Amino acid sequence: MTFLRAAIDRMNAMGSAGLAKPPTTQPELQRQLAKFDASVGEPERAADLKPFLSSVAVSGAEVLPRFQLNRVLRGAWCDPKFDSLGAAALERAEKEQRRSSDQAVIEGYLSYFPANRPIIGKLADAASNAALRHKWAWRDRAIRWEMFKPAEGPHSVARDLVARDEHGILQLMRETGLGTNLAASGFGQATFAGFCVATAQLSAAKAIPAQRSLMRLFDKKALAGQLDLVVRALLEPWIDQKPDPEHRKAISAVLLDQVGDPRLERTRWDRIVRALAESIGEDRAITVTQVFKRWLTEVAMREFFGAIAKTTDRPDQWAQREKFWLAYLDAGFVSDAWPALGIRARNEIEDIIRKSGERPEFGTIRGGPPSSSSIIMQIGDLRISEWSDNGMCRFWAGSDSKAPGLYQKSYDGSSLRVMDGRSGFEHAMHSSGWQAKFAAIIFRRTSIAHPKIGKGADRNWDSRW
């Protein structure tokens, strides 16, 4: 793109000097120029640009042929050491007021926006003058979106982007002159950041189309530095509500691919929290990121119970367990859940889960009955291990060193089934009335009542609780 522009600049310069142009060349050139005026292209590679800038800095911008002057106007802003050369080129462009040079000034501004250097203010002013100087698309854009006011431009475009659906958003990007890839220019990247913030502030219902567009626009390489804003945009509208399953799966896929599972990639998610805390505060940042962990916890439990229901030879018995434990989940009392699958059960259960379109993580159990699996849950300060077979349900204090750890990739079967713990360890059978007994243990240990059974009742019940 840069070399095509340079060739057209050279031919225009030759024409201005009085050299003849074939009748068919001039209209075609003008058509191509009109297309280029419509949008900004990707900036020239710095590795190619810097040697050129160093060489022409010796002679100065005042004596450069037009195509070289325009190359300077587009690229001098790639490095502060070329600011003086760029400033001289701006003065010449302002004096001569040539359309091709004005286009180059605008491209330089958009490409290297918003480098926080004194020269950028001068570049913004020159770009604004250039945009208003001709009857072309840049004049309309300057007026409509204030694109050449650094503090307003990206946010103005972002507000319009949020209002468009995923089909209209690409049309709007062409209308702004930013092309189809926001990551290609500094102004586009600033617009994407504004788009993320504006999306994060939407209500749940209004956020869905904006989030779909955002996921389409996200360039994982060029926009990696804005990943914290992407996380915020995709999660904050859902702090108090749940998206439909398909939209949640789409968001989850992006976050798992780009950041990872927050239960396993804690260091990466801690960095996201710290980055967000700078703009929205630590408490809000934690609340936002916990949305994703809550989704993954729910998926882990629902998929585990659903998969066991399809493989057990006692569906009636398992339905009771599923109903009992999912009531705690639906009420928001389960803070963590992690399946641990037996060796033989793993393949069958994993296949069932994958077919659902979910991507839950889980651990495996080495040793013990190969078809037996467990779901390890955290309710309050209570660590619980429920089993897919007739094994006893176990209850530990979360601080108990003998309690099974959460989010392990592998568990020793004998240790997971051990009937041992500190003074707070308990176990209970799934005998008659087990629901009331389990609910009583959980309430006695955490003060959390079962959403339907309440405080429960068993022989250990103490009315003082």
C-alpha cells in the first residue's frame, strides 16, 4: 500500500511539473486516489522506514520530492528522533496545501496516535487543517466524529460503534476511514479501547450485540495489550445476570483462548485484575473477573452431574443428588467445583461433556475403582467430596491439610477416599433421609441453609446454631 501511494505521488509530482499524462492515466489515478482517501492503510514497517528517514534528514524536508515528503509525513512519527524532520515536513505541507500531502499528514496522525509527545499536538492540528481544506471524506469525518481532537476522537467513534449491530459495525468502520481492522492504526486501537469501556458500561440486554462485534474485531496479536479491557467488556455487564448459554460459551471460548482458566492460570488473571484496578478500583476489578470463575464453576457442576446421570445404572438415585447439590449452586453458595474423574469413567464422561460444547477442566483419579468419580466442592469454609457411586460423602474444613486440593490435575484415589482429617472431618452415607442430614452438617459448619430443605436435621443437631 505504501509503495502504491508513493508511485501515485511521484506521477502527480511529474504531472505538476508539466509532463504529459496519457488521457486514460489521469482518470484512473484520480479513482485510485479517491479510494485511498477513503481509509487509512497500515503504516510502513519501522525497519524499512527508519533508514529512509535517517538519510533524508541530512538534506531536510524542504528539498524532498513530493513522494518522499509524503513518506516522511506518514512515518516520521515512528521515533522521537525524527520529530524535527517531521515538524519541518508539516510546515512545508501547510504552506503548499497539496492534497496528497494532506492525506499523508492525516495518515501519519491516525497511524501513530496517540503517542504522548509534544510533536503529536502539532501533528493533530496539521491533520485537522488538512481534513477541512478539501471537499473529501476527511472533512465530514472531522466534523462528525471530531477525529482530529485527540481527547474526543476515539471516544466519539467508539460510541457510534457500540450503537451498531455486528453487521453495521464494519460499514461504520469504513465510514470513519479506519478500514476493517482497528488494530492497524494507533487511532483504531484507541477506538477499540473506548469501544471496550463503552461496552462494559452497557446493561446486560444491550451488551450482547456489542460484545459479539467486539469479539469479531479483537486482534489477539495487535490488541494483546488491551486484553484487560476486553475482559472487562465481556464480563462486567453480567455481574448480576446470566447470558444465554450460547453467548456465554462464545465469551468463555475467547477468554479461555486468550487468558486461560482463572482457576489454573492465576498469575495471568492476577495481572488482569491489577491492570483493571488502575481504572475501576481493585474491588470492582475482582468482582468483574469473578464472573468468569462463577461461570466455570457452574459449568463444572452441571456438566459433571449431567454426564453421570447419562452413565449411572441408578438414575433415580443420582437425580436426588443432582437436585440436592444444584440447589446450593443455583443459590450462589458453591464458590468452587472441580470434577475428579476415574480412569475408566474419564473417556465416557469427557466425550459427553465435549458434545455439549462446553470446555470444562477436570482432574483424574489414579487408583481406586476406575469407574468412580468425584466432584470436589467448596461451600463457605467447607470442602466437600461427593461421589458418583455409593461411596460416603466427605466433609473437611477448608483449612484442613488433609482436605483434597482444588484444581489438581491428578488425585490419588486412596487419599481422596481416606476417612481421615482433623477434628472437623465428617462423613455421611446416602442412607434414608440423607438430604436432611447433609444439609444439617453444612448449616452447622457454615451457617448456610439449604435453599429448599433449610437447616436440615440429624443426631448432631445443636439448636444453638
